[in-house]
Amino acid sequence: MTLKIIGTARSRTVRTLWMANELGLAYEHADIPTGAQGSRLPQYMALNPNGHIPIIDDNGLVLWESMAINLYLARKHGGPLAPVNLSEEGQMLQWTLWAAWELERNAANTLYHSVMFAPEQRDPVVLAQALEGVKAPLKVLEDALVKGGGHIVGNRFTAADLNLVGVVFYLRGTPQALEPFPAIRAWYQACLARPAAKKAWALRGD
């Protein structure tokens, strides 16, 4: 049975599409949107009761949460994106949880309140707070990239890099946030230049 990836690429689903491309997996892509006409339809709520995307169905195993899906796919299929030992597996999990807890909320708010929301919905106070909030975690990431030779784990591109790039992507509306961090900028650009990333991002139609 072919892996099924459910969700529009104009969402966190792009992270999982990218991972599947990196791994060279055959998959079926159900391009459904978020909300009442997509992810909250009964058939998708039955798969993910949170009403969010992406969702995968891997031969009957249903998973949601994009970064967890990516760690699972990398671990299942192996190769350079996967951990080679328990130490690397722990580090990949650490950085994935770090991205979700320390960076994603503020990074997303920079996007919402700079370019994504309609002008009348943007709050400059929230934007300023979010830009301030990303400074400390970005410094942590910058230092880790310098120490790690340009990658997060194992001195190579792994699922951890892919997951983190999917969060740093939210800062595209406020490039000034990355100006003090040359290692992040170089890493981010190199990751998105990968053929598998370009293939996934092309589905967004940006």
C-alpha cells in the first residue's frame, strides 16, 4: 500500500512532502485544505480529531503532527536523514521539540502580523513581541550550527534540519530577524536549495 499524505502544501504538510521526496518514497497526495471544507470534514476528523493537517496513512498506521511524522519516516526508511544510533535519535527528538516549544509560536506570529493577516488584522505590538521572542532561540540555533559544522546533528543534513527549516520558514516575512545570524541564513538557504525541498515547495505555488 502506498503512503498517503493528506493536506495542502500551503500548510505544515509541506514538511512531510519534503521528507517523502528526500527519502524517494512513492506516495499519494490528498491535497485538502484546512478548515470546514477540508481537514474538519468527518472523514478527516476520524483520522485526526484535532482537525489539523498533515495526516499520513502508512499501510494502516495513521499519524499526525508534521515533525513527528518526519522523524517516523526517517527512522523507518533509514539513510542519511535518519539517526545512526540512540544518541543521534535523542538529539533529533530534542531539536524537534525545541523548535516546537521555543521558536514556532513567535516565528509564526511574525509571519501572521507582517504579511499573512489582512492589514487591519495585524497587530504591531504582537509583531514586536514576537520579533523580540525569537532572538534568544535563534542565538541558540546559530551557536549550534557553528559548533555542528553547518548542521544540527551528525555534521550532515538530517530530519532535524528539515524539521527546523520548516519553522524558520515562518520568518520569511521579517528577514531582519535573521540578519544577526549568518550561520542560520547559510544553512537555511542551503536546505531549501535541495532538489527535494524545491519539489515540495513548488506545490505551494508561492
